[in-house]
Amino acid sequence: MEIHVSSEEMDVAKDLARGIQPTFWISWRINGNCYPDAKWIDFGTVLLNWWIQVCEQLGDGAMFGTFMFMDGPYEIVAMRSKGGMIALRPNGAYDDGRTEWTVTLLDLVNALSAAIAKCIVCLEPYSAAAFHVAMLRSDETALANVRATVSP
């Protein structure tokens, strides 16, 4: 499982200069499938922050959570099973209605941690991104707390 994040071909500096959220290619990649799309463009720091909140809720024992995207009807619904595994079901125009991925909470934490690290690397060169980097570092701390509850 990977949450792919890239600023390649994006103009992060221009986004920051205009005072808007920086855009990234961002998608969930599991078993060779990409959702919503391999070249989905969205506000990476916002999405990662939202998704970490969902991960925290799952870590606190929530049975359901929704990993949302900014545009369209795109989302991934997470459902905890009795065995502790988490079923992820994408909803939206690119979904075939039958796709479901099963992961552990630790898989989610690790994928989000890697995505945050990539985002930070993309943003650190820009002084105007200091707020975004600080938010992502705070998100790293939140994920570390979740990791501590699920690691053996």
C-alpha cells in the first residue's frame, strides 16, 4: 500500500506565492490499482491532515472512517473488521463498485508517514511553506501516537 505524493510538474512556488494551498499528484496505490487516478491533482497537505485524523479515529477504536478528497464524490470508506483488519472501499466515478482492499492500521500509518515525508521534502525549500511543513510535522507526531498503540 502506498499513498503516492509528488510535486513533479506542479508549480509549488507559484501556489505558495499566490497564497493558495500547494497542489500535488496524490493517489492511493494498492495491488496495482490507483485511486482516484494515477494523476489526481489535489491539495496534498489538506488531504493528508484529514486522512491522519481518520487514522487517529480508527486508532481510537472507531469502526468506520472516510478518507475524503477535495473534489467530486471521491472517497475511500474504511471499515474495521472483528479481526482488526481494515477494509478500504473506494467510492466515486473511478470505482468499479467491487473493489475492496484489506490493510492493517499499521499499513495505513506507514503509508501516511511516507506520504508526509515526501510532502515535506517537496515543501521545505520554500520559506513560504513553513506553515504547511509545521502542520505536517504535527501530523507526524499524531501518527507516531497511533503507531505506538498498534506496534507489537
